[in-house]
Amino acid sequence: MAKRNKSPDKALTDRTCKQISGLLNDYISNRLNPTVKREFEQHLSICPDCVSFLKTYKKTMAATGSTRVPTLPAKLRKNVLAFLRKKMRQIAVFLLVFADQICR
Amino acid sequence: MMSGSEMSVMKTISGRSPQPLRSQKSPRSIRRLAQGSTKASDQADVIERLKSGDQAALETVFAMYSVKLYNVALRILGDAADTEEVIQDVFWTVYRKAKSFQGNSQLSTWLYRLTVNAALGKIRRRKNNKAVDYEEYLPKFQADGHHAVRPVIDWSDNLDEQYSKYELQELLRKALDELKPLDKSAVVLSDLEGISDKEIADTLGLSVSAVKTRLHRARLFLRGKMAVHLGYSPA
């Protein structure tokens, strides 16, 4: 837990764990402004709970990303392409019939 | 294949030559895109070709984006059959409505938007939609803003030791399925596809700050589910 100290750096450690939790997203994506980032990291330097929280939060994001499948199932690919080709063919035939009727 | 006279008839009607069903040779821009080019001029070219009804252009877009869109749809829906329908509908919509694509956003944003909307539409039509309360899995804080349960355990290293990759993925899939559909969409676009908050906001029709809020709560919920599964407090 972060302690509030009386040093000249007091402002840097004024953030609570709850506030730090709310900044995790922006910290991870490196979008905190330099002052807030410094406060964030100062808090981490004295708060092992928030360090653990940050690590498990990041791990969750990475684990979520790992559910991604790298390739399309072959059957799905085949089915979808067959569907698209059939529909495009139908449009072409429709246009031909339509054109034929106009020309007559 | 169409005969020469058939092509000629179609040109008379539509004012442009119909594209053959199977292009014999893809233009360079399409080949470059298929090989992963991100050049704006190549993208603009493939969109123009799509607008003219070029099948090769559609197949290039399919080759480029089908895996991405499949992942998005599958994780939002959690069901293989529904996912196939969504992917099919999305690419058919791309072909039919290419002319309506103004180019104000990236092609990828349009494709993600079509996919997410189709997937969310399917979820809305399901009768067994369950509302999940996140609260139980969110961290708790004392009145002074410090963690309510201490020490907070760092289980990040245990995860890989205790679970095989498959078990971990199953755990995450189940937890993802409990997220609210819009939150799940944001997490999938961000953590699976690595899309920026701004592009997610454009895709979902939300403000960037709303996306950030949804992402954060959803990730806290997922983290809490993982912690509880491992026998720890979500706090």
C-alpha cells in the first residue's frame, strides 16, 4: 500500500491505488502525460500491491490476445468463397438476361 | 465465362464493361495488397475495382481481412455457425455496397464496423441473452482509495505454469462470453486485433472516452475472473 510521505516529493505519491487503477489503460498504451506518468511510476515504486495489479492486468490482456486464431478454417473459407462466387455469377446472369430483354 | 457478344450487351446496358467472373490476371495494386501492402494508393485502387464489380478485388479483400474479421466475429459470437454466416454476409455486403463506401474512414474500419454490427445483430436476436453483473469481479478499494484486500497477489507467472495454452484460452473464451456485447466488441478489437481506441470508437459509434471506459471495466472483469479461477481475490 502506498504511504503518504512528508518529503518534497509528497505530491508525487499522493495518488491512491484506486486512482492508479483508473490510469492503467493509459499507462499501458503510453498515453499518460509526463507528469501523471511520473506520479504513476512513483506510486508503483512504493506500492507492491499496485505492481501486482498492473502485472496481472497486463497478463490478462496478453492472455485475451492469445485466444486469436491464426488462420481461417479451410471449410469456412471454401464455403464463403463458393457463396460469393455463386452470388456474383447470379448477378452477371441477371444483367445478361436484362440486357437481352432491352435489346429485343 | 461470358462470350464476347454477352460482354458487349452488358456494356451497352451498364455503360461499362462487366468484369469477368474470374480475372485472368490481377492488377499490380491487388497483388501488392494481397501480399500485405498498406499503401493508400493500393487501397484506393482496390476500392475502385470493388466499386466496378471486380471479383478479383473482392477476393483480395477477402484474403487480406477474412482472418481478422473471423476472429472478431467468432469471439463476439462464440459460435462457429453464426460466425460463418456473419463472414459470408459481410463480404457479400462489401461487394454490393462498395459504391456507398465514401473513403472517409479506412477500409478496415468499414469492414470491422460491418462485422461487429452483424455479430451484435445476431446476439440481439438470440433469446438466451444473459445480463452479467461485473461488480463481483471488479477490484474493491477502501474509503481512502487503497486496495481493500491485501496483499494483491501477482499470479501473472502462475498462469502459464498452471494451465496449458488450450486451457487458458478456454478460460478466457468463457470469460469473454460473459462480457456485455459492446464491451466484448471493444476488447476483441483492442486486445485481439490491436486496433487503436480511436478506430474502435469509429467502428462502434462511441466516443473515445466511452471506449476507454468500456475497455477498462471489461479488462478488470476478465482479470477478476482469472484471479478467482486461480483461487485469489479479484481485489
